[in-house]
Amino acid sequence: MRAIITAAIISGLSNVAAAQDPVQPRPRNLAKWEWQPGVTSASLALDGFEPISSAGLSWPDGRQAVMIVWRMGDKVRTCVLSYDASMVETGDACKAPVAPASE
């Protein structure tokens, strides 16, 4: 019985290790996110995009970052706003999905 349990655990661990392999080649035909120079959360809001989700991150030194997902119709954008320890905005940059290049 002990041998069966041990074999099951080893088998399960080897499957988990294989599933978590971080070195997977990225297929060339996948869409990706690209930075959009000059686009900010404020410009998206003024253009009619609506925030649909957000998440905040904190660093031990007091810096903060907020990621916001915006949507207007079938268009989606993600933005990262960054703040210093005094909550002064230090950055606002957005990405848009880009279709893969045809080969």
C-alpha cells in the first residue's frame, strides 16, 4: 500500500513540475500587448472608454501602482498608473492588443 501511495505522489509531482515549466517558446502567431505612446488613462476616459477592472500594487517604500482595464465596445486597453510614496503620479502608460503579423 505504501508503495502505491509513494508512486502516486511521485507521479503527481512529476506532472505538476511538467505543467509549471516556465520555458515555453511563444508561438509567433499570437496577439500581444504593445505600449501606446501618448495614450493615458485620462485620454481613454475622455474618448469614451469605461474602466471594467482594476488592481493595486504596493512596494515597501510606499510607491504604488494601479492597473486598470478599459473597454469601449470591442476595444480593450490596459493602463498602469504609478505613484510615489506621497501619492504624486509618476507615470501613466497604456497598452493595446495587437494582432499577430501574418507570415
